[in-house]
Amino acid sequence: MISFQYQANLKHWDKQINGYRSYLMIERSFSKNTVEAYLRDIRKMVLFLEEKQLDLPPESIERQHLQSFIEWIGQSGLSANSQTRIISGIRAFYKYLLLENVIDEDPTAFMKRPKLERKIPEVLSVEEVQQILDAVDLSTTHGARNRAMLETLYACGLRVSELISLKLSNIFLDVGFVKVIGKNDRERIVPIGEEAKIQIQHYVQGVRQHLKKIDKDYEDTLFLNHRGRQLTRVMVFKIVKDATKKAGVIKKVSPHTFRHSFATHLVEGGADLRAIQDMLGHESITTTEIYTHMDKEYLRETILLYHPRSKPKRKEEKV
């Protein structure tokens, strides 16, 4: 049950929260779910004020209040990742208040995020990727579609949500690019390799165009189920799991594993990190940098091969 104190505190915050919601939706073009996640972080601050019996509007929050708030969420049992997200949400809110001249100084400037353990994601070798692709049974009803989907996941480094929402009108196989609608409806252009192009063409011409019925809402969706509708995320996970098991690959593989493998193999091949960032649709280069940790031996060999001070000096020939 929401207490009277919480309701009173929330009333102080309502005006700024509503303005912030509009800012995130209109100016930042964030999705409804993303906006709600940001607002949940702010409401945690209101809950904190209730527990501490502090009746303060957002513009009256000072450094000591924020320090207590950090300690409060630290004692709540939340993971370091969750704590970091909440702190980032509060900082983003106060940057908005600063932008709107509600406050003159940002009290969150000192706030530090908990140190996170950077987990290196599971990655497939090139050989394992090929094994999984080859394991798709092309003799089945959906074999051609599944092979095309997995080829596209690996060729373009897509998120599963981006894969299932790919549009026919955004596939430009003649020039070798696809337009992807990523997080917060941000668009990016990603190159697509020859094998994926071949498999998509095979699926579209040999299977998709012969479907008996396509739902009118999904006439432009590339990958469809047998009812002519967009595939679910769960279905893609099952397709990947089944192909992995059949291939005999003993790793925990998901659709995202293909994305990680795409990025890692590009780094190993010497691709520019900024280019990989653009292709993955990462907002920050620091997110992409994790892939530089994936193959230290490759990086060591690169230094030995190209750095002028790493090459052994040639002995002078005797006269």
C-alpha cells in the first residue's frame, strides 16, 4: 500500500517527472519501455525519501541526500548492475533539470557507479559457426528460413529483436546493405555478406512467396512463421538451440552469441573499432571495447608484426 508520505513526496516530483517523460519521448525518441525504466529509477528516489522521512522536491536534493541514497540502494540487495543503472537514471534526470534551468548546479556530478565485473561473453569460433549453420535441416518446411535467419544474425551482428522485425523494404541485396531499426527506433545501415544474401534470396523466392497466407500487418516482414506472421523471440532462441545441439557444439549458445561472434571475428580480422560500433548500433564505444579482450593472442601478434620497435634488428653484414 502506498503511504501518505510517499504520495506527498511524489506530488512534489510529479511536475518534473511529467516534463522529463515528455523530454525522453519527444526529444530523445525513447521507446515507451525505456522511458518507463528511467521513471522507475526516479521513483526509487521518492521511496528513499519516504523511508528517511524527507519531504523534499527534486530541486532541493543535495549531495548528502544522494550519498545516503547510494548507500540505501547498496544495502537493498540489488546487483551492481542494477545499482549502476539506477544511479545512471538519477544522473540523467538531473542533467535534464539542469538543461531546463530548474537547478543551477548538478548535485549528481560526484556520484560514482559501483565497480562492475566485465564479463566476456561466450563466443563461437568460425568453425563452430559453420557447424551450426550446416546443422540446419534444409529438407524441412522451415529449413530455408532458419538457415537464412542464422546467416543474417552472423553476417550483420543483429539483436534478435532486430532480426525478427527486418523489413523486406529495408533489404538492399543488390548493393549489399540492410537497414536495421535498433533500440529506441534508431536506424543504422549494415553491410551483408554474400552467403547471407544467397540464403535470403533462396528463402524469399523458394519459400516466402509461396506461403498460402500472409497477415496484412506483416506483409513487409522478412521472416515469417507458417501462419504468415512475425516470429517470436522465443522461436528464434529455439531454432538456435536446436541447431547448436544437432551440430554437437558444447557451448551455451543463444541468438546473441552470433552477435558477439560477429564482433569478435571482426576485431580479430583487424576491423576498426568505430566501424564495429556503428554496425552493432552501440551508443558508446566503451560497450564495443569489450571485444578487444576476446583474442589477446591476435593483438599480441599484431604488435609484433607491425610495431617498428617490435621487430628484431638486422645484424650488419661483415665486409
